[in-house]
Amino acid sequence: NAGVMQNPRHLVRRRGQEARLRCSPMKGHSHVYWYRQLPEEGLKFMVYLQKENIIDESGMPKERFSAEFPKEGPSILRIQQVVRGDSAAYFCASSPDRNQYQPQHFGDGTRLSIL
Amino acid sequence: GQNIDQPTEMTATEGAIVQINCTYQTSGFNGLFWYQQHAGEAPTFLSYNVLDGLEEKGRFSSFLSRSKGYSYLLLKELQMKDSASYLCAVSSSASKIIFGSGTRLSIRP
């Protein structure tokens, strides 16, 4: 029973390039959440998606960041024209439904480093 | 505003008991979670409280007081592998969980 799968585990980009982070939720889960974690800090909510819908993107920066969860395939977090400040660990979590009483299950994260 | 406070670091001795406190102020409340996160790894779910009182699960217990906006995680019979960060998180709405900055717990022999 595979858990939440994120890839790549590590991603290095130069300033100005694009970064694409992928997340496949647990089997049977249709709700995906993206978080950013800076060193020595907690998880900061970015966006909540269901299949083909963005439900809550209140934590997403207004520019350069976008997320999608298509009908087929993984959820993608896309960062355009990366800057040094984008260096962080990006975690994806999934849950089976919109029940707020369900714990979210996390992937191992993608560590993004910007040169 | 929304705010979750927990101590940044704590140290405890192997075999002892430690209590990690968390206070919160959020616009909504649908429950409080505790997660454990080892360095470089994913957070893993420990406990969930939505009603006042103590929930016990093996060596770990979690307490909630909604009127005080307060929770604690109690770890008994500490083991070296319990060295990790412990994240307090509040479900403030159907779609959002707000995380505290985490408490880094170090266990000494």
C-alpha cells in the first residue's frame, strides 16, 4: 500500500529556471495539499486541490507559483523563474476526503536548492 | 490573526517523561493534531483531539482544552529514537491545517 509519493527527492535549479515538483497521493485519496518548510521552521500551507479543482490557494505566492491536479496523473507544483528564497523543502499531503477530522498523510518531500 | 505557539527546543533524559505544550489562536477550530518529524523526513501523524480531555495511545498522550486554547503532548518512557521535532497543528477550516513551528526534542542517555 504505497504512501504519498513525491519526486524528485532533491532538485537543484539555477536562478531564473523553472522547478516542477510532483506528488502522487495515496491510493484512494482525492485531496492533495502542498506545504513549504524552511529550515528550522514549521510547515506553511500553500494550496489545497481536488481533482481538476483548486479549492484553497490562500497560501500561494501571487506570482511565479502555480499548482494543478489533473484528472489523470500526479499533482504538480510549478515554480517559474526561481529565486534563492524559493530554496526549501516542499511537502505534499493527501487525505481521502474533505473530512477535516482525517489526518493528512505526508510524502517525503522535495528539497529544492537554488544556485 | 492565526497563531500557534510551542517551545522551540526541549531536552529530556532517556526513560523519563516530557510534556510539550502548545497554545493556539485560530479563527476556526475543527481539531488539533500532533505530528512527529525526524530530520529530513516526512511528518508522521501521532494524535488528534477535537474534544476536551486526554487521549492516550501507548507511550504518547495528548490533551486538549478548547476554552484555554491549549494542548500538550506527553511522551513517557523516552527512547533515543524519540529525538525529533514535534509539530502542533490546528484544523482551522475544512481545507486548512495551520502548523506551529515545531519543538525540537533532544533525548540524552
